[in-house]
Amino acid sequence: MSNLPTPDKSIGKSSGKPSGDFNQVGSFAAKLIVRSLVLGVSAIAGTSIGLVIALTRPDLVWQPSFNFLNYKKQQFTLSSDALFDVDKSSIRPESFRLLDEVAAQLPLATGKRVRINGHMDLSSAGDELTLSYLRATAVKDYLARLRGEQNYYWMVVGYGASRPLASSAADSNGKSNRRIEIFVDD
């Protein structure tokens, strides 16, 4: 039995002092407080500098663009007088060539949104809201036959006289309130 190691008698005995050094704990707390102060001062300084730059040079500050909400890649505006007879919603045969040119300029990629808006003025007889919708639908049907119904997401809106380009016929200077607008969006 003389070859067995002797156990260390100091293991498991407490000296009565807490483990750890108070100087280490105090040093850690001081470092934590200093780092927090530096971080807080840096945040306040950075915010202050950003506000000063925003007030003195607003052109340098990034501003979000909301153009993606109304982004238009292509736009066509056609006079309703060139496409339709007075108070009619059927396309005149001599106007087919004009719509053929518009269809040729539509993008080849599928999945595009094509919005067709019909506009009228108050001088037309009857319900201008319904007539503007029927005319826009006639243009959509013609373009869809040429380019394919499933190639695009078609949307037709009839605005009637609610969105005039000119307040009266005398003010129009060549701008007709009776028009068809075609927008091709991504």
C-alpha cells in the first residue's frame, strides 16, 4: 500500500475568503461603464452630425423614391377621335393600322401589366363614364387578339370626364380630353 498516491488535504477545504478578486470585478465594471458611456456619446454625436448635415445639405441625405409605385416603361396616348366615331365604342377600320403599330411596340416579354385608360369630355352625349370604359375595352380586345390574351395582365379603366387634360375645348391647344392611354408597366 505504500505505492498509492496520497490525497491532497487542501482540496475541498475553504479558506474563508470569497473566490475571485475584488479588483478584477471592479475593473470589469469600470470597463463596462466606460464602454457604455463611449457608445452613448458616439450615438449622440453621430445623430447630431446627421441632423446637421440633413439641415444644411438636404441633397446629401438619402430619400426613398416611390417611383416604383407608378413606374411606367412605355406610354401611348391616342386620340379617341382618330379611333372611334362620335358616341360609338367600336373601332373604325381605318384605325386598325394605328393600333397595329402600338401592338408592335408592346414588349415581347410575358407577364407585363398593360393598363388601358379611357377618357371623355362633358360635351359628348350620353354616359361618358360607360362610353370611356367601352372604348378602352375595345382597344384592349383588339390588342389582346394581336398580342395574346395570356401574354400580359390586362387592366381596363374608364375615367369618363373625371381627368381632363384641358378645362375646355378652347383651352386644349391640340390636347384632346377624348383619348385612350395605354401604359405598359413592369
